[in-house]
Amino acid sequence: MTDPRTGSRWILGNKFDQVYPHLESINALWTKKWEFPASRSLYPFHDGKYEDFAPIFEALMKKSIHDGYSTEYTAEFLPTCEDLVKKADAAVAEGNKEQGKELYLRACAVYRIARFPYINSPLKEEAYSAQKKAYMKASALFERPIEDISIPHTAGIASDEGKEVPLYVRLPKGASKSSPAPAILLMCGLDGHRPDNTTRSDEFLARGWASVIVDIPGTADCPADRRDPSSPDRLWTSILDWMAAQGTFDMEHVIAWGLSAGGHNAIRAAHTHADRLAGAVGQGAGTHHFFSRAWLEKAKDHEYPWTALPALTAKFGYPNEEAFLDNAQKDFSLVELGIVNKPSTRLLLINGTHDGLMPIEDSMLMMEYGSPKEARFFTGLLHMGYPPANGSVYPWMEGVMKSVK
């Protein structure tokens, strides 16, 4: 129950040693963790409707399909997804674009939960591909559509997993080479991917900012080498170089925002690309303790909807869970690698103090190294500091944008 670096008790307290009750079964996951957010269209059910999910979980419970990593789990969702897309297509054909958009986004929400908790099979890959197609249909109906583009991974090397970087790009009205827009480089998480960020990109548009949304190494269709801790550096270089070449982005006003597992990437980028970013936000980030066996052996049974180790082992490219537990900290810790000793751009660290997946100590630890940091922690709240955390992120970003001349 103690932080191995200091011997102090984890801030998470007695929860550190608990197996969270939703892990008991699919019944427990639905009734103890997911039914409430599904009923209110909250993460991870944003854009969705309770009526789409409840029958699926009833079927999962009836059939005793408990493993979210399984194809049997994913298969239960797909008929609902396909039905929603058909209804959306019909609505658009009849001229009802608003209804069509809502139905496409509902389909995307169901596809999202179908591919949870990690894209680890051909069927989950198909679900993600279908989600992206449905999302682009929805986006075409937005007042300011999202562009689905792939750019050359110009900084990539032979060991990277692809030669192109898929991006979602959304520009505010009036953005042009003569009037370039400030931009947010949004780094997605372990299970949240490019089509899952409509509300955030709407918030950026409302402030006159562009969004460039990208998946992180080891997830979705990111081309960076998941096993190489320096591969994100090449990824951000390729993206920032491309943005600079377009002329429509104000490169003096670019902020990186990393979500959950993406928070690690944003904090690293704040140091490796300090001269190219006006600021960075690491939300719900793992930086050092997260990668230790002492933490992971307990955290695997905390907030994640299923045990987290299979997803994390695959995301970071290890052959098995023991190899991940034995080597992750020395391979990926920003402290062990010395990244945190470099100067950084302005960096906001934000999380809930009772995050059971990425310890709050990992955000606090960043204060002990390199450039001074900024932080906002939410007492007693869980991973990411939801629901109030974003209410602190947007004003901070506004302040950074105004401070850069």
C-alpha cells in the first residue's frame, strides 16, 4: 500500500488493495458501473442512447458473456450498430439531416463500446472501421465538417508500424493562410479514439481553434512503433511539420492535450517539443509509478471495465504480461528516461486524487523535475478528474493562447 519511491501510503488509500466490484461479472459491470452513465449519455456512452445499450447488456448477461476482450462480446453489439446506420441513411435520404446525424452518432457510440476495451481482434478492427465510416457520415452533416486525412510519416523510421499518420482535422470558419487558426493537438487514449471527440472539437471551434486529433502509439491505426519509447517524438514531429506546411494553423498557438494514456504522450511532448508547443495538458497521465509492478499488479483490478493488463501489455508491445510488469518502468518511465529533466513548455497536470488506474502521485511527481508546472487536482474523484476537470482545462488553454504573442 506504499509508494515504493518514498515509502509513503498511496493517496488512493485502502482502495489500492481492493478489487473493484464491477469486475465480478458483466452483470456487475452494467449495474454497478455503466448503467448510470449510459442512462445519461456520459462517457463512455457519450452521443449514445440508453435504449440502444440496455437490450445488448441484457443479452450479454443472459448469455453469460463476461469477457469484453472476446469476439462474442463484440458480436452482440453489431446488429444494433448496423440497424442505426440503416435508419440514419434512410433519414438523410428523406432530407432529415438532423435526425440522420443523431442516428449516426448513436451508432458510433455503440460501435465504441463494441470495440472496448482494446482493439485486439479482427472483429474489433471491423467495428472500429465501421465506427469511422459512420462518424464520417455524421461529420458530413456538421456545420464545420471533420476531415479524415492521412499524412506522410516523414519523421518515421523503418521500425515504425506504418508510413502514414491518420488524422481528424477540423478548422474553424475563416481559417486560411492569411488568417491561420490556433490549434489543439488532441492525443487520444487507450480506448478512446479519433471518432470519440465531437464535444471537444465543438469546444475548440467555439473558441476559434482548429483541432488535429490523433491516436497514440500502440492503439487503433497509429503508425508509431509501440515498443519504442521515442516513437511518439517522431510522430509529433511529422504532424507538426505537416501542420506548419499547410499555412492554415497558427504554429505559435498550438497546445497538446493528452487524454489518459495520451497524457503520458502530452507530458513527454511538452519536454521533447517544448519549442514547438505553446502549452500541453497531461490529463489522467501515467509517468513513472504507473509503469511499476507494485502499482500495476493492483491497478489492473481497479477502474478499467475489465482487467487492464491485456490491453496495456498489447499497447506497449510486450509479448506477455510478465514481460510488461518486469520491464515497463525502465523502458517507459519519463523519470527513468530523463525526459523530465529537460526544459518544458507550459504544462498543466490534471486528474482526480483517487484515480485507480494512473496514480495521482505520477502527476505530483512531475513537480519535482525540470521546469515549474501547473496543476489542478480534484479531491476524491476518479480517473481523469471527471466530471468537473474539463471546466479547468478550457480556461487554462484560453489563458495560454492569450499569453503567447
